[in-house]
Amino acid sequence: FGIYYCMTGLHGVHVIVGMALIYWILLRAADSKARAWVRPLPLLFFGGYLTFLWWLSHEHFASVSFFLYIGIPVGAIGVIWLAMGMIRAATATEVKIGEFNEQYFAPVDLVGLYWHLVDLIWIFLFPLLYLIHGKMGS
């Protein structure tokens, strides 16, 4: 079980890093008006995820109220930030384009290669961890 948790946990850490890198690429590729809704996305998703976890487990566990107590305020901050950014974007007169173009796209390729490497490793980990059932000690 120790190997199982280490391999699955290590893969989970790499997935979280990959998600952060994809968000970084999205933020750098967006123009100045699109950044108004891209920036608060992590807060919105995190708040929604914690609220969803509370909804899933509040009937079975008494000590999961902190999911709701953290999820709702974080989501509300994200909604307020999104509204302020949309107002700022609607009143902006100058639009700055994103950083990537036909000559400069190396970060996009490298993040894509990283994400596919994490996916390829999971293709080998999944059968090893979940589908192969051998008898121990024989």
C-alpha cells in the first residue's frame, strides 16, 4: 500500500503542477480584455470545488464544515474579482495582445510536452496499480 500511495500521490502532485502551468500559459496567451476573466478562475474553481466537497460529504461526516466555510468566501471573492475585471475590461480603450505568436511559442510546446509525459506515465501506472491483481507470497 505504501508504493500505491506514493506513486498515486506523486502523480497527483505532477497533475497539479501541470494544471498550474496550463493556467500560466492561458494567462500569458490572453489579451488584456480576456485576462479580466482568466485571472479569477483559480479562486472560482477552488471555491466551487470546496463547496462541492462539502455537498458530497456533509451528511456523513460532522467535521467537514470547514469546506463550506472556506469555499463560499473564496468563491465570492472570485466572483467579485471577476465582476471588477469585466467592468475594467469593458471600459478599457487599449487592448494589449497576448505574448505568443508564430515566432514565439516554445513555452506552449514545453508545457504540452510536460502534460503529455504526465499522461503517458499514468497510462503505465493505471494498469500497474489498478488492473494487475497478483497473489502475494506465491
